Amino acid sequence: MKKISFMDCSFRDGFQSCVGARVKTEDFLPALAAAKEAGIDNFEIGGGARFQSLYFYCQEDAFDMMDKCREVVGPDVNLQTLSRGANVVGLISQSTDMIDLHANCSKSTAFPPSVTSTLSTTSAIWRFPVVPLPNTVANIR
């Protein structure tokens, strides 16, 4: 029987609300473990507002959250985090040194090598999909 692969985005998109932005890592790890146990092996767990909300509302480190997620799902599960063009995970466009800093911090977490990005060689996050932002003049050129 053919296996259908899909990316579960609920551990990032599911936190895109006033209440969801305040969910602490320890509170959703049991749900992540249950999803993995049910056979899901592709998760988007960070990036976007989820990255910022950990600092703003939960007083947690986003990179620690990524490490804890990796511990729960193990080494063979694909984890990815979303980066939004030059904003990366910020609210506004970031300078090159900030983009490099994010890549290096991601690389230093406990994730396996990336298969889709040159940003990571030993990172806990396997994939760094970058969502292009064509709605600014700088990105249209």
C-alpha cells in the first residue's frame, strides 16, 4: 500500500491566535508525542508568530522549544520551521547579520542535517522553507 506523506502544521499554525500564542512548550509536548505515536512523521513546529510568542508571552526560548520537540519525536521525524523571506521570524525585514544569526542559532540546536537548506548542517530542524514575500517593492524587483 502506498503511503501518503503530509506536513502537520498544527504545531505552528495552531498557535496563531491570542490564546494559542500563550501555550507553553511543556503543555503541547504530550500532543506532539501522541501525533508521532499515531504515525505522523512530518511536523512544522516553529517560525512565524510561534517563534516570537515564546519570547513575548511565555518567557521561553524558541530554540529550546525546538530541542524539546526533537527529544519527543526522535531523530527520524522531519521537523521544519517557517521563515518569511527577509523577515525570517521577525515582525519586520531583518538585516543580513540577523538572518545569519537566526541560521546559526538554528544550526546549533540538536537537529539532524537539513535536506533543503544550506543554512543548516547539524540543525535540529531538517527543513527551512522560505515563504517569498512578493508584496513589497524590494521583493518584486
